[in-house]
Amino acid sequence: MTALSKFDKSGSSMNATLLQKLFTFPNLVHAVSGAAGSVFAMFVFYPLDTARTRLQVDDKRKAKHSPLVMAEIAKEEGLLSLYRGLFPVLVTLCCSNFVYFYTYNGLKTTYLSDIDKETPIKDLTFAFVAGVINVLVTTPLWVVNTRLKLQGANFHTDEHKEAKVPRYRGLIDALLKVARHEGIASLWNGTLPSVVLASNPSVQFMVYEAVKRYFQSLLKTKELSGFLYFIIGAIAKTVATVVTYPLQVVQSRLRAGRHKKSEQQGIFQNLVDIVKDNGVSALYKGMEAKLIQTVLTAALMFLTYEKIAAFIFRTMGHNPS
């Protein structure tokens, strides 16, 4: 047997092993649990997400506390307006988190051997790669979700009132109309800040895994209480949100399709223009709503995710470790 044939067989064997580690039952359980947990959490706290989007996109809407913004939207447009675009958001979030959790856990099982020790740096790396893959795959869905959420909204900014945008009948119709009227590339509006924002879930997962391991070691147990999972998830999301929030403002404005000048500029220039036109505080406009919504959503999502995954593993008699 030649050295080349040995190399080929060795390479094929290695690829087969990597695929076996990637396509496993535990990875599927983590993906399904993460998707289910995120959908449930978003459903519970969706009105806060509506308030946050309005504040980020509508320059002339005054920044107020989240309950006041929600009350204002309900008064102007009706109570159901707080849930505008809920179904497509839940569908997109389910797809997005399935991709994210499967990729994240797939990378861990594929590239960490049984003797390798998990570290914050490894968690950060795997989470960032998973986040980038997730962004590239699901950005078109998030772009049209932002459009659907803002459809029929009562804007306070004259530029947005006068903007002529098509009427969308749903997720698929929005995808087709945005691609037809604005070009396929517009479905990836905000991709660059979204890729940079992959650092948000990366930081979130790094903090989450580090704090979770701390409590597991402290309490000498693998499975923590629901309350602890909730608190750890809240801590992780708070840190990630505060660090990356200005980029989320740029991302929302690009996805909305109502800031044509912004779509032609880079991230830094968008940040500069926001500060120049509306002041530094505009970079953090809506952060209260975002913090409350995402922290509570992430905390509830992690709690639901951990409990669903643990339940499935116990039911199937499978040890995920």
C-alpha cells in the first residue's frame, strides 16, 4: 500500500468520524430544545420587542420607558399592533435558533475530544462561528420580519411616513417582493453589522457557560435548578446586550429599508451619522426595552432549553455527556 493511499484512507476515515460526531442525537436534541425555548420566550415578551424596534427605527419617536412606549403604540394603533408580525418572527426564530444551537453543539462535539476541557475562549470561538453561520443563512428572514413588524406602523418621522413600501401578505410574499423591487442583495441588508453582532451571542454563551460551570462546580451537580438557569441566562444576556447595543441600532435601521442613505454606508459611518443627527444617546435609544425584553427572553429561553433537553435525555435513557 502506497503512502498516498494510506493518506487517502486516513483522510476519509477522519472525515467520516467528524460527520458521525456532527450528526448525532444529542446535537439534534440541543437544536430542537433551543428552538422551542426561544419561541416560547419570544412569544411571552414580544410586545417589548415591538417597542424596541420602533424606538430604534423611528428617529422622532421620543424615548420613554418601555410600558409608556407600548401604551402609546396600543393607543395609536390598537392593542393587537403590539403583536404585529408575531407569527413570522416565531417561525424565523425557530429556524434561526435551530441552526445556531445545532451548529454550536455540533462544533463542540466535533472538535472537543473526551479529554479536552471546555474553556471560555473555546466557548467564545464556537459561539462566534455558529453565530456567523446563522447570520449568513437566516438574515433574509430577519430582514423581511423587520418589514412585517413595521408595516402599518404610525411613524413620527416624516421621512418614514412618506416612504413608499409594498404591502406584504406574509413571510414568503415579503421575501419575493423585497427581492423583486430592491434586488436579491437587499435581503442581506445589515449582514455586516449582523456578523459583527455574532459577538453578542458569543459573549452571551461564553458568560453563560462560564457561570453555569461555576455553579455546577460549587453545588457539585450537573443539573441546576430552573431559577439558577434563569438567573445565569439573564446575567449572560445583560453583559452581551450592553456591549453590542449601538450595532443593533444600525442593524435595525438597515433591515427596515427606510434609511436609504444608511444602506450605502459602512458601520462606522452609520454610527457617526446617528450621533451627528440625533446625539450620542440615539446609539442607546430603546436599550431599556431591549434589555428588559432580551434579558427576560434569554433567561426564559435558557431555562426552557435546559429543561426540555434534560427531559428528552432522561426519557430516552441517553447520557448527553
